[in-house]
Amino acid sequence: MKKLLPGPFVPKLSFRLLKEKFEVLLESNNPVEQFQAKQVLELFKKNPNLVNKTSTLSEYKDNEEVVQQLMSYLFPAALANNEIKAAVYPLSNFTFFTSNRLTEIIENSVSSVEDIFKGLFKDKIEGFDLIPYGIILNSYYQFNIDLERPKTLKIKFENGKTKNYRITFNADFLEIYPNENAIEITQEIIDEILADANNKEVWKKYFPEDSWTMEGFGIINMIDTTLDETIDEFKTHLIQTNNESYKALVGDFRNIFGIPDLQVGSYMLDKSQIRPPYDLNFKMLTIEKGDTVNCKDYACSYVYNQLFVDHKLVILSNVERYHKSSGGNSLSNTLLKQGLKSAVLIPIVVEQKLAFIIELATYKTNQLNAVNMVKLETLMPFILSYSARSITEYKNEISAVIQQECTSIHSSVEWRFEEEATLYIQKRNFGEPTNFQEIVFDDVVPLYGQIDIVGSSDARNEAIQKDFKEQLKQAKHLLKIRFKSKNLPFYEQLIFQIDKFLFELEENFHANTEQEISLFFSTQIFPLFEHLLASEKDVSDIKSFNESLDKDLKSYYNARKNYDNTVNLINKELSGFIDKQQVKAQKMFPHYFEIFKTDGVEHNMYIGQSITRDKTFHQTDLFNLRLWQLQVACEMEAMYYKAQEGFPLKLEVASLILAYDVPLNIRYRMDEKQFDVDGAYNVRYEMIKKRIDKALIKNSNERLTLPHKLSVVYSSNAIEKEYLNYFEFLQSKNYIGEKIEIVELEELQGASGIKAIRVDLNHHLEKAESLFTVEDLEAIL
């Protein structure tokens, strides 16, 4: 019984700690623990040599029978056929007790138990295992150092299969203590060791040969992780999208279900038609190649409802029996033609829509059944994730053509996408792993601005109220006419309900009112009017009412139409103006620009060296762009109020700019097809950006954004000084009024110390013929 590794440890097999453990349990309040403790301690009483005289193999052999009895308390017989565990001599591959399950595994493997456990205490540092050193440093010296590394074993069996096991080591019955030649480990020594932890000579220096004793015994627990690792491989293969990964995917399914000739297929749903799958590596098992089948002609009504209506799993454990009971159909005919005797159809739902079906089939009856399909519960999250990605990629192929014809990546960053695409194609052509990497631009300065409709929600609600009031009044008028002639209580009840809605619109309009009124018309009024149209002769007034409704909305749409048209006109005018000015700004220095249309227009800009590869960025370029942003904001509002005369509604707008002077990183999100700030710290910028338009001035109820004013939000003195210079320059150009105020904002969630400069805009300015630059500013100031 020799220790496996050279080093500082003197192994000593001992049951002293086991005895001490049960001495503690003897005092327990638990009668079961007391009972077991009495039995174990009786064994120690009858065999006192167990504590100090079993350190050698011969001494163990002399006490083997009683040791086996002691181990039965740690290895319960009732669990022996399930648990995979063994008791081992310290730092050795010698096991002196094994569970029945482990014994069976060893007997069916091609290796002995000693060979299997030989690598247990080896690590990456030339045979060194750091766990015992970690026990010394952490348990004995109370240093908090994590030297443990996960341990796994691979066991090959006589049938050719290999299984993987994760190993955990229970050291409850082990004690490590220093011998006479042990070196006291100080903090300085710890610092030296950790500075060069991969050097085994450093460990030898402070842990001499035989300087520590490891007394007791260890317990090894093994957990079969073969299925888990197969599923991990399955996940990896799902990420890849080539012919080789498809073959690996089929192999994964076969390993998971333990069926070597399992067939895997798929087909997609296009409305009511079954078509070949997105990934043509998958063949179709239940559809003839080249066929397009209607869902209702595919199988019996049960399978149709289960699969295409309820989106539930279909298990045909016996295809021949199903064929006979259903009278035969496309599904069963195609399976039997290929000799497939059991099958499973797995509906894949993406974004609440049935996207495609995964087919599994075997050549033996009952090989696929309700029992082994339980494994799908583990696989489905990964399958669904893969499915969603596959659909996205398929749609992206279509979008690529649309993008080529209709839209494009912003010209300022197009070069970076071309670089990545070139690298992707080169790797793919050389057979190397390919991934289109996310595009990141580092250290760019953001510029954000918006011109927003003031009180857009109130204006929209007012339009809704007007339309519904008119619609309700007209419906009430029609009902009152018929109540007079027929005097039906039902008409009176509907009139009463209409009056309630009219009161709500006037006094208590809320978010649900619109939905409630729409529901009232769809379930009460419109069905009644349809009945009257079919049963009465004089219904010209109902026809006129119906003709006055919007065909799509089925409601009055006059006030809302004016509002929607106004918003569309505003957005069109504002976005068209800023797009033209943006072309000029790009000539000053290339930068990323994007625009969003909401109730108004927002724009994001990012400038920095990483955006361009042809020019050298200088801080002056940023200053020019900030001045351009102010100039455009002033000119855009002046343009808006001039164009407002032709709009259906007279809506006010307010302008806002966020001046941020901390460079950040932006990442192109492939799933969202847009750039976004990258990293937790940079999210602060987005948080501020989303909240400032509703911010209040500190210690007041006044909103920062007001009609006819431009507000610039910032948080540093340097920005304040910079923008005051810009506004002094704009005053000289008669772009803004005389009043320039600095206000402090109420604390925003995630940001404090935010201030703003607010100025009056001149809607009658004379637009400059060219863009202002820092040189113009310096010439005046």
C-alpha cells in the first residue's frame, strides 16, 4: 500500500476520526444517530487496534472484516446498487471498500480499479496534485486560497462504450498535520508560492519530503456525467451550421437516446403548406423528397390537431398499427416505405408561431415511445434556441437582398463590416471555424439630440376622445329612434351604457377606456346593427353610420387621423431636414449617425478614431460636430414653425441635446441590427438619455423641455464652459434669444449632479449658407 505521488505527505490509514465522529453522534438528540453510534463504538471497543494499527496493508488485512462492518455505516446497503463510491487509502489508488454499483462498473470495464484511480491525484503541474496543499493552506493555516480543480475520469467498457464520471472527494475523515521537519508557512511564503504556483520546485522548497502526515481515509463519490457531456456536445453542434455539424447532431441524438440507427429529419411550415426545411442538411422523413403537402392532407385529424393546432408532441411508437387504425395517409405511407417502424414529431414554436417540425424515426417498433421521450425535456431549450437562430439566419438571407436593394449599413462604418465579411469568407474557404464577429468601436464620444412633440400623449388622447364621443353620440341617436318605435328594454340598456361611456370620456378617461368602448361596439352595437340591416327596411341611417367608420379600425377616425397625419408630416419634415444637413456634417469628419422617428425625431451620433480608418481624429472634430448639432437644432425648429401653418393640427415641439464627454464603446447587435453601447459602465449614458426628456428642474414641478426652447443636458464644468461659448456665438448670429439660463435637474435614477443650459430659440432666424465651425467661433470670440 504505497502512496502514488512523491511529496511532503506521509499517508497513514486510520479510523480515529471516524471513531471521534460517532462519539459526537452518541450525544445527539436523534435516536437513530445514537443507535448507530452505540453500534459503531462497540466495534471500536472490541477492536481497539483499529485506531492506531491499520496503517499498513498487512495490518488492514488483519482487520478487514471489522473495517467492512464499519464502512457499512458510511455505505448503506440499501443504496449500494445506486451510489458509485469507494473508501480509499490516503493519496493512493488502493480502495478498501466499494459500493456494489462501482464494483459492477469495474467488472465491466477494461481496466482494474487501481488503473482507473491511478490518475486521480495527478494535476497539470507534472504530476503534482494541489488539493492536499490547498487543505494545508486553508484548513491548517486558514488561508483562503482556491487550488482545487475539477476532477473527471473516463472509463472504457468491454462493449466499446466510454463513460464520463465527475469525481468528488470527501475528506471528512482525513486530518493533515505537520511533522518535525515541516516549515511554518507565513504570508510572505504564500506570496512567493502564488507568484510562481506552476513551478513545482517552489512547492518542494516549503513542503519537504515527509514533512506532513495525512491520517485517516478518503471517500470518493462518482457521478455519471456521460449524458450531460453528450448534451453539452449537442449544444456545441447546434451552434455550428455546416454539413459536418449536422452529422455530429445526428450522432448526438443517437447517443442521447441510445439508438445507433436513429433517423433525424425536419420540415418547415409555410402557412398551411409543408415544405423542405431551412437547413437542407436535414432530410424529410415523413414527406417524399420534392413534395409539398397541405397540412390537412398530411395525417389523420388527431395528428393534425395535436401537431398543427395544439402544437403538441406526436408519438407513433408503432407506425404499422397507426397505419391500420387511421386507414393510411401521407405520414404513415412515407414512413413505412422507408421501413421506419416508430416515429416522433416535435413541433417547434418560435415567437408563438409553429415554425417547423423535427422528425425522429427508427426501424424497430416501440423504440421511440412516451418513456424515452422524457429526455426531450432537457433538450428542448437548446433545440428551441437553435430553431430561433436558424429562422433568424434564414430571414437574414432574405433581408440581405432587401438591404442590398433598399437599405445599407451606414456609410461611415461600412468598411468595418466589409473587413469582417472578408475574414469570414477566407476562414470558411479554408475550412476553418467561422463566426461573424460582432463589430465593436472603442472610445467614441456620443452625441444625442431630439425634437419632440410636446404633450403628444395628451393630444392623442384628446383625438381619441373626440372620435369616440362622436361615434357614441351617433350610435345613441340610432338607438333612440328605434326605442321610440319598438320600446325594447334592450335598447334602453344600450343607451344607458353609452351615457356611461360618454361620462367616462368627459370626466374619467383612462388607459382601458379605449379598449372597453371598442369591445362594446364589437360585441353589442355592431352585431345589433347587422341584425337590423338584415331584418328592417328603413336602415339608411345605419348604412350612413357604417360608411362613416374607418374600414380597418371599424370606428370614427377623424380627429385621430388629423393627429396621425400631423405627426407623420412633422416626422417627415424634421427627418428630411436633418438628413440633408447630415450629409454636410459627414464631410467635416466621418461619424456614425442614426435617426429614429417617434412622436418627433431622435438622432444618435458617435465620433472617434475607431470609426474611420482613413483620417486622424482630433478633438476639434468633436467640437465642430457639437456646434453643427446646435446649429441644426435651431434651424430645424425655425423650419418646423414655418411649415406648421399647413399642418392639420398646431402641435408644439421642444428640442433637447445630451452633451456627454466620457468616451464609450458601441457594439453592433446582430440580433437587433443596430449599434448599442457596450459594457455595464456605459449603460449609464443610455439611462440618462432615456430619462432626461421627462426630467424636472430641481425643487420645482417645471419640466426641463419646453416649447420654443433648446435644452442642453450635461454633468461636467468643462462641458458647461464649452457650450456657453457656443451659445454666445449663436447669439451673435441671431440664432437664439438673449436669455441663457443654467438649471439643475432633479436627481435621475442612476445619475446625479445633472445640469442643463436652456436658451430661447429664434424662429425667425436667417439660416446661414454654410455650417458653422470652431474657426468661425474663434474668429468672433
